[in-house]
Amino acid sequence: MKPASASLPREGADAAALAAGAELGLPEFRAIAAIMQEDARIHLVESKIVLVHSRLSRRLREHGLTRFADYVALVREDPAERHAMVVALTTNHTHFFREDHHFDHLRQTVLPQLQARARAGMPVRIWSAGCSSGEEVYSVAMTLAGDGPSSAAWLRQGDVKLLATDIAPHVVESVARGVYSASTVQPIPAMYRDRWMKPHGGDFVVADELRALVTARVLNLFDRWPMRQKYDVIFCRNVMIYFDDRAKAELEARFVDMLAPGGHLYIGHSERLVGAAAQAMEPVGQTIYLKPGGRA
């Protein structure tokens, strides 16, 4: 670790080298881990010390700091930097139609129920919680819309809304833009890709009709939720792997409460329901759960 008296470099390249070379000791790592647990309920084990060092070196560089001890002191005093640190240590990895059996189930089993609700004049609400850059919520939207104007008519005629939330503002902005690279859109089945992805320079943009269904918002899943209506479908996949069992149980119980009777919850392939949620929900597929009871 560099001494406290080390002078700040004058050149940007030198600053980058010093920040990258700053030692992240266990006391500083544990302080950072405690903040992540308190603010986002993300559980960082000591084996993640290299990852934390890599992701936060840029934050040190941007503040002209050469010691993690000084960065921890800054984070404790500056709420904006504290949030920036949490965002920097949040993993955002996804792709279109990831775990495609979920979308098969959504299309084959849940879609007819949602269409019946919409045609009866009832609202349809779907939430992508921990949405990352939006591939999940737009995969849901394409599944609902089908492959053409006639199959999407129910969306135009009904009260159908999709909510996408994430703790990281920059990925929420990506959802709102709906622009993706050519390589990113490759996993989209051709019948959906040809219909709902439009050329946009060298990239592709989600069709206006689908983007109009989606509202993207910044939300910490452990803060108060502003939503009032119950949801018919909630996707929260590959998010809870970063939480300890206590946080998982708390969050899953809140999802169950937010679901309407007869609603479905989709979670990640390596995740499971624990605590009260496991008792309240009925498994109906691989990491797919139904909240028992009908909904008029």
C-alpha cells in the first residue's frame, strides 16, 4: 500500500498506473463489502477481492486517489460516490432469450391467459426486476407480440404495460434507447428479429410499438417499491445469486406479495425459492412458479 504522503501524479497515464497498482487490503475490502450489503444487500465474499479491485480502480483514478483507504473514506462521506461504487460493483450480464424455456412457457401457457384478461378489459402488468440493459424485457415483449401485426393486435387494444427496473442508471438508459449491436441481436429467433428489430446505423433498434409498452426505471430492489397494482408476471433471473439467504427470502416474499393470484414468477437457473416464498408458490416448470388462486 502506498504511503499517505505519496504525491498525486500530474499526468493522466501516471494516475491510471497508480490507481491500478493501489493495493486493496482486507480492511478496505471488508468496509466496501459492508456498504454493498447495507445498500444493495449484495454479499461479497473475500474471493471477490480481485474483481472489486478491478472494478473500482477506475473510480480511484477519476478522483485522483492512489489508496483504497482514501477511497473508502470518500465513499463514507459522499452519497453520490457511494451510489457510483454500488453501481460499479453490480454485475450486468444478459442476452436475448436467455434460458429460452422460460419464454416457451410464457408463450404456450401464460400468453393465452394474459390475452383473455386484456380482451376482457383488465390490465396486464409484467415486471422485469434487475433488467440490466433490457434484453430480457424486450424478449418478453416479442414473445407477447408474436411475429406480426395480427398477433400483436391485443397489445395495441389492451391495457398492457411492462416495467423494467435496475439499480444502475446507465443500463436503465440502455433499456429506454432500445439500441443493440448486430451481434447482440443474433440470439433472437428470426421470426421476431425480422419483425421487431429495425436497422439503426450499424446497430438495431427495437420497434417503436414494443418500446412503447416498456417503462424503464432505476430501482433498488430493497428500497420501497412505488408500484400499486399487482403483477401478472415477474421475471427476476440471475439477480438473487448475489444475495445471502436472508436477503433472498425477504425479496422473494415481496415478489410473492406483489404477484396477483394466478401470477407467475420466473427466476434464474441456479436460483431457488426459500423461506415463506417456497411455501406460498407452486413449481410449474424449471425455475417457474405459480401463485395459487384465480384472478377474476
